[in-house]
Amino acid sequence: MTDSRRVALIGYGLAGSVFHAPLITAAPGLALDTVVTSSEERRAGAAAQYPGVRFADRADEVWARADEFDLVVIATPNRTHVPLARTALEAGLHVVVDKPVAGTAAEARQLAELAESRGLLLSVFQNRRWDNDFLTVRGLLERGVLGDVQRFESRYERWRPALKGGWRESGDPEEIGGLLYDLGSHVVDQALVLFGPAVRVYAESDTRRPGAASDDDSFIAVLHDTGVRSHLYVSATTAQLGPRLRVLGSKAGYVKYGMDPQEDALRAGRRPGDGGDWGVEPESLWGRVGAGESPLTGGGTPEPTVAGDYPAFYAAVSAALAERAPNPVTALEAATALDVLEAARHSARVGAAVTL
């Protein structure tokens, strides 16, 4: 503990317990010191997983002893991200915020300015940059295998016809719920990282499930300044799932089905370091590269999927705090994704493309 930077994790729901806590404890140079939750059930679960961890009922208790911490991780409902991040930065603490960092790009840029003025790290948990399929596509692009990319298709689709309830499905705008800002934060971020800034956005966003109050089926079309077109789908109402990724280039295309295995592994209680196959998927799920052939009938060449690496995010945060590496995901990068999401929401409302 004395050789590591002490982390306070605010929130121990799905994000805090499944993603952040395991990845923080796996990162060299970081130590999970305190978990903020008032739930006795969640405290018991955290204590069983992380013996010796301390607890606080409210974030105010962290601010009151800010000198005991080096980093605050915010894994709370979306509406609380901005006020908690602002207070943490004003208390002199480095911050990681779960996505979306804010409800608007303007708020994200204001947080970025505050962090810079205080000389503090503000990073956004865009863990899907370390998905296996995304890392594989980056490798294909770097090697020029596909030629000039013309269209990028990305899907986070699910079949969840029954509502689960909770703030994520709330229709209250202050909650920043709905899939457009939830899964949409991931597909937009990935597209911008791969193909550069957006210049035009068109979107369709629907609320399809009976009793639903927020969007659960959305499509976003992005024209990048590089000329690439991204077609991005997020849905909880997809009865037949499409390919996770389809990338079409002037030389060849890449098609990949199936989701990265890391989330399921974390939900099942596996931890990075439990074995040497973290993030590895079976050969049967590899994507295929080819031209003029159908991967569903065996066309194309199998492309080994790069192992997913969620632990890399907090390893990079730790290195950045030690001033050995850059911030892995800046708030300004997150703001550019929010520019697209805000444009998408407006486009879906008016039924027309939005120029950025």
C-alpha cells in the first residue's frame, strides 16, 4: 500500500464492482483504499473481494480527507459525473470518470480546463478501446491490409425485450440515460479514434419496448473528415444479431462476429492475472479478411483476434501519474465524442443531418 497510489472508488454498482475495482487492483502502482457506498450488501461484497479495503458512506467523506488519496474513480450514475469530478479536482485529486464524462461537450471541456489549470489528471474510462476486435482492426489498418477504408460498421446489439428498470432506462433528461449515450459513447469513440474527426452526423433513435422511457434502438451515420463513413448501431431490441464489426476497404474487408470476452469474464468473477489467457477468444470466433467472398460460407482468410486488454487502461493511468506516459483517454477526446452524440440526438429529433 505504501508504494502504491491510493485510490478512492466512488460507487460500487455494476460499473464499480464489475469493471473498476478489479482493474484498479490489477494495475501496478495503484491500490484500492476506499470504496464509497452506503449499501451494506455492496460493502459485504467488496470486503470479501478486497480484504482490508475501507468504506465511506458519502463522497463528502473523501473530500474531507483528500490528503489520504491520490486518485478518485467516479463510477456513479451519469448525472453525478460532472459535480463529483469538479469537486474532486477542486480538492486537488486526480480523477478517472466512467463514460460518458458529462451530458454535454461543453461540460466536458470545462472539466478539462479545470484539470489543466490545477495540473491534475482527468481521464475517461473508455475501456472499449481495449476490446479485442477494436485492437485487431487497428492492427489491420496499421498494416494496410484493407487498403483505403470506405465504410466502417460497428454494432453493440442485444436482445433484451424486457425492461430492467433503473436510471439507465429513465426518461428524465437529467439522468443522461438511454443507449445513445450509454453504448453510443463506445461506438462513437472507437470510430473517431480509428478514422478521425466527424464533419457530418445523421441519426435515427427510437424507443421500442413497451413501457420504455428512453431510447433503446439507435443508428448513427458519421462522415469523417478523412472521407470514411461510419455506420454505428446500438440496440436492446435486436432479435438477430449482426456482425460486431464490418470494415470495407479498397483492397479487402474484415468481418467479425461475437463480443469481446472480458466483460463476461469480469461478471463471472474472473480477474486479470488469474490465468495466461485473459482476453483471448477461441479460433472459432476469429474474424475473416477477404474480397468478394462471404465469411458465412468460409470465404476469406481467418484473422487471429488480438487479445483484449482492459487492464491496459489503469496501467496507463498509473504510468501517467508517475509522469512516464500520456493520459490514455483525455476529457477533450471525450468531448469530441459528445459533440457527435449531441448532434446525433438533434438529428434524430429533426430528421436531418447535422454539420459539425
